[in-house]
Amino acid sequence: MVKIVAISDTHTYHDCIDLPPGDILVHTGDFSFQGNREEYDKFVEWFAKQPHPHKVFIAGNHDRILEREKLPVPDGVYYLEDSAIEIEGIKFYGSPWQPEFFNWAFNLPRGRPLQEKWAQIPEDTQVLLTHGPPHKILDQCPGGNVGCEDLLERVLRLPKLQYHMFGHIHESYGTEVFGRTTFVNASICNGRYAPTRDPIVLEIE
């Protein structure tokens, strides 16, 4: 079994996290708060130093620097942006997009623009990393259910998907099983941007 440690929405508080051991460390976006180069450099330096043999991350809506620039990634760290990677025989795909909300990074209007992004997810994906959640799955916040309807439709059609990991909606931290897929909202920060949650540990063959 391969052990995956999932975190998200650390918002510069990564040093506060007590990471459990595992084979693959995953961060599903919003490692920064302002989204500048200094925050990026501090995060990837910390991320690269973690003892997990494999480390994968995507961007979130706060991570503006990665929408503007292609930045260097340390050895042993993988950044996914509408791209796939196979680790320990497991097929990962990562994408940072979410439904448009004010003037944040990696925002797209609901409907066709997001449909086109989700259509790129390969059929053989086993672990999907997005920043935002699908509709009505761990997407509840004071504004209601804010997840992406088109993402849900695509996810439910992926025949080999075992895990869908995301964050973005701090209030809906946790896991939920729907059909053959386990959904994981790994937001470390709560609704007040305090780092109060634990990493979520999962196993996959």
C-alpha cells in the first residue's frame, strides 16, 4: 500500500503543521496568502525538505505568482498544472482552476470554460487534485454550496478514480465517499485562516 498525506490551504502556515509520515505528500493549493514570489520560495523550500519520498502540489486562487510566471521547482517536487504524473504506479492529475469569484488567480466562468479544463482530465486518472471542490461535496460555506457542477459531472465519469483531493472551502474540511470515489477536503486553515486542522492520511494500492 502507498500512503498519501494530503494538505491544502496552508496560507503561509506550513511551518505549523505536524506532518505524519507517508510515501507521497500532496498540497492542493493556496500555500500563499498574497501570492508573491517570497511566499512561493519559502513554501517550496519547506516542501522540498519534507521526508516524504514524493511531493506534489498544485496552485490555488491565492497563488497568483504561478498564474503570472513559470517558476523553478526543487528536485523531488512536482508541480501539476493541467498535467499528469505517475508515481509508484499511481496516476495523478492536477488542475488549479475553480469557478470565478472576484479577481483571484486561476478563476474561470462556470460553463464551457471550465468544462474544457475538466475535459482534459485523463480517463485513467486514479488520484485527482483540484483546488476547488465539486458541487455539493465538501463545498459548503456561508454562501451555500459553491462547488463546480461541471467538475462533479466529469469526476463521476472517471472509471478509475479512487481519490479526489481539494481544499478552497475551509469550512468543509473532511472526507466523504460518493460511489467509488473518496473525496477529500484537506484545508488546514479554518474559516478564520487559523491553521487548526490535521493533514489527512489515505492509502491506495
